[in-house]
Amino acid sequence: MSATNIETLDETEQTALRAASEAFVLIRMLTARPMSAEAQQIIHDMATAFHNVPEHCAGGAAQRKANAFLIEAAVRDAAKAYNKHGLASQHLPTAV
């Protein structure tokens, strides 16, 4: 297992990791009350967008470089999900 230092992650990887953390907080907030269909859809969309982020960011530099498309897609998909649900992110681009 390799230890990844945040400074070794590129800007897109750092954005994806911070946005995933933000999404976990959102999910925790959504699950604190009875679940609506909309809350379930938001959670599904967040999980779909971010499921590759932790594994990718924990990988070695060569692996991350080879799979950079995964992180770019995660950021794009997450921004679309936030826009779709009218949510604001402190880390994701606002236009997709």
C-alpha cells in the first residue's frame, strides 16, 4: 500500500477528493431525516459520481496518471448531479 500525500495529487484529483468529502456530508444530512425519493436520487447520483475517487487518489502516481480520465469524469458527473438537483458545491465547477 502506498501513502499518497495531498501535494502529490494534481488539481483535478484534489478537487475530486474535496468534493467527495463534501458529498459525504450532504449524504449524512440527507439521511438524518425520513428519505424522500429526491434524497434517494441525490445519494445515488453522488455515489455514482464519486465511487472511483478514493481508490484513484490512494493509488500510485503512475496508476493515477493512466486513469486520469476517471477523475475527470467524476468531477464532470458530480457537477452535473449538483446542477440537476439545484445544489451548490464549494469545490466543483458551476458550469458543465
